[in-house]
Amino acid sequence: MIQWRSLVGHDTNKELLSHAAQDGLLAHAYLFSGDMGSGKLDCAIQVAQYILCEASSKPCGQCTACRGVISHTYTDFRYAFPVELPKKQDGGAGRGITPEGWELLNEAVCQRLRSPYDPIPHYERSLPVDWIREIRTTVERGAVSGSSVVILIEGIDVLSKESANALLKMLEEPPENTHFILLCRSPERVLPTIVSRCQHMRFGRIPRVRILEELEKNSAASAEEIGHALALGRGSLGAARAACTEEHMHRLESVGRFTRILLGYGQEDELEQARALEKFVEEDLCRSYTTAHQVVLLFLEEFRIHFLTALRKEPDYILHEHDEMKMLCEQITVDQARTVVAVVEQVLESLRKHSPVLLAVSELFFKISELVYEEYRC
Ligand SMILES: [Zn+2]
């Protein structure tokens, strides 16, 4: 049996893994798929600890192996996930990752293993092929401290072709006593040759009541904030937790400010509106791609929740209403809402490609203004 510690929900997966562990039938390769913050990494860490743990009741969380997994210091355990390295450190063009780059990667890995529910800032970046090759040396070397090697790799759905091939080579000739736990968000984007070598487990939505219990127990957020976090979390504990943080509240304020400008509050004419927009990009988004991406994404989420509420007339669905967003949604038809979603997606894509922040946000602004204005004329 696996002594689960922190995993909320996913009872069927826990049971399946526990039984497999009890019968000594844990697969040599698993593919865990699920949204950000669903708990798949938390689960993978505990399975890794179970395999490596030295105690009789596993995972104990206390032995050298269990602690070494979390601190990423245990020689028979390796973890990698999508991290964006500064250009200078990522090697590139076959130059290899610099020593500073490795240091940064290790720091990021330790941070992530300690907080497995936190969002990954640059999920779309593939992990460098050098990282996969480095992991391969551990696999080829075999166990040193104990009797098994556990490799945990996240972001299998965003691997570059080169990295995916390097991984495939490891999966094709798996040495004995090596366990792979691969993690992804969109299994349909994973190479079929990788999927076919793994036992696939899906991590679906966690029931709202379980997330609610968890947030009430472990967060300082108010009932109103928790209600809002539940709506935004959409069955992901990580997303719900992230929605209770101070940074999230700041981003929420930015979304409100953007929507007010969109509706023309406090501006006499279009010129003033354009100036207000520029000031917003300067002050709230600091012309940063990451901040802009987060705020635009949150705008979409807020829009979605408010629009559905307006449509379904379910006042208890959201407890933390935003007057501006409510106003905007009341003016928009279902067809226009589809256009808004499509425009936001385009803008997110241009931000990912590093198109100038002001340009991307202006595009969002003008396209939605046009819709609202159209409605006024009707
Ligand atoms: Zn242990």
C-alpha cells in the first residue's frame, strides 16, 4: 500500500496505484495527464518516494531517500520540467548548458518539488535536450544508493522533437528497476510512440467540495475570495490556491482597470481612452510579457465566469462579482462572446511570440470596443 499524504481527490488513481504497488506490479512507465495544479506532480512525487523509500511503511517522508527526492539530492532520482533559461545559459546550438545554467535549473527543480501545485511560468518552453541527455546518463548508470532509479519528467506534451527523441530512446530500452513517470497537460499532443510505452492515468477535476475543504483549512482567504477561487479553479487545486494569493488579487485589480477603460469610464473621448490604455500597460503590466499574459488570461477567465453567470442567471455560481465585467457581459451576445474568446486567444498567442505588449493589448482593446460599440448602435 502507498501511504498517501497530501493528494486531494483522485481516489480511483490512488487506489489503482496502491494495489499495483502492493502486488509489486507498478508499471515501468506511467503517463500522468491533467491540468495545471490537478495534483499529478504531487502524486508522482509520492509514487517516486514509495519506490525509493527505505522504511517499511512507505513512503515515510523521513528517510534519506524520501527527503532526497524533495531536495533533489538523491542520486537515484531525477526530475525535470519546462524552465526558461536566460539566453546566455541555455547553451543552444550544441554548446551545452553552462554551469550557471545548471545551477539555475537545480534551484528551479528544488523549488518546484517543494511546491508541486504552483503554476509553471513558461510551460510552453521545451526542456533542453541536454537535460534529457544528462538524465539518460543516470538511467544508463543504474541505481547507486538503492535498488531502483526513478525518473520524473514534466511537460512531455511540449517537448521539442529532439528532446522527445532522446526521451524515446530511454523508453525503448528501459534498464531493469528503472521507473519513468511522465507528466503532461494535453496527452493528445504527446508523441504516440511515447504514449504507447506508458500506462496512461488521467487526473481529472477534483470535486469542488474537496477543494473547498482544503482552502478553508489551509488559506487565509475570506469566504468571498474562496468562492471566487473555486469558480476560477475549475476543479484544479493548484489554480484555486493560486487564485487566493496576493499576486492574483493584484492581477484581478488590473483586469478591473482594463475593463473600466474598455467601457470608457472616466474618459471624455477616444484620445483620453488611448492615453489611459497606454498608462495601464506602463503601470499595471510594466510592459512585461509574463504579466501581460497573466492579466489577459485572467481577463478571459473572468469574462467566461461572468458571461456564463449572466447567461445562466446563476447568482450563486460566483460570489465575488466585478461590476465592470458584469456590465461588459450584459452588453454582449453569445456570438460576440465567441469573438471575444477568439480575440483573446490570438492576443495570448502574439504575447507568447513576444509581440510588443502595448500592441497586443491595444488589439484586444479595439476588437472588444468595436463589439460593444456595435451593440450600442443596434
Ligand atoms: Zn522513506
